[in-house]
Amino acid sequence: MTDTVDETVDFERQQCAYFLAALLSSNALDVSAVCATVRPDDIALLDDPTATIYRVAVGLARRGVTPDHTQVWAKLLQDGEFAGRKGELVRDRMLAVVSVRAYAERLFETAAQLLSLVFRNRLAAAGAAIAQAAVDFSEADAWALMIREGGETRKIYERIERLRGEAA
């Protein structure tokens, strides 16, 4: 069981690194287009330090600044995002992404892949919650949970489809 969990975490971090590398190679216009579909909170479900970097890159892009590695690093430093244990993780993610080969042309594709992981994690969590609700909740409450979770999961799926349309 532990090996599977470790492999899943490693795969998710690898996908986050590919996304960040593409993001930090992209222009402000493309980053702004992606941030209209992928929210920092989505990425935080996979890797909070990556979400911190993404938030900074999105903020720069919205101001018209190309969020390259140097600009993002400077803003993270200015905002104190390298402080403490979380800051160490943010710094480690930024240092690791330098060695990842990614292309700006793959930004929408890597964003869709990342959001796909969010979708799969959300779907698994929703399924587990619905299964537990079938045992513990009244029918009305279980049904309401299923409708709510299904709706939220569908919204993520629709965002993935929008990204894949832009990537095509």
C-alpha cells in the first residue's frame, strides 16, 4: 500500500513539475488563459507548494508581466514565500523545475493533465463519501450528497475539456 501511495505522490509531483516548467516558459497571455480554467485551489489539492508558485505566476501574468523563472523567484522572495518549512518546499519546487524540459506550446496540455489528476482524486473521494453515505445517511441526505459531489466533479471535467479544446 505504501509503495502505491509513494508512486502516486511522485507521479503527481512530476506532473506538477511539467506544468510549472511549461508555465514558466509561457507568455503572460497564455498564462492568463490557463488561469481562467485552472485555479490555484485545484493545484493545492495535489501539491500546495506548486499552488503557491502558480498563484504568484498568475498574479504576475494578470499584471502583464511574463512569469518566467526569474520574475516568479523574485516575487516569491519579495513576498516571503521561502520562509519556514513550507517555504523550503516552495524553493525546492522552483529549483527542481529548472531541470525539467518543457515547452510553452505544451502549457494547455500540461494544465489539462494536471486538472485530470484533480478530477480523478476528486472522483475517488466523492465515490468513497457516497459509499459511506449509503450506509450512514438517510436516503435524502445520501441523494443530496451524490448530486452535489457529482455536480462538482462534472465542473472539473468540463474545465478539462475546455483546456483540451485549447490544446488541440
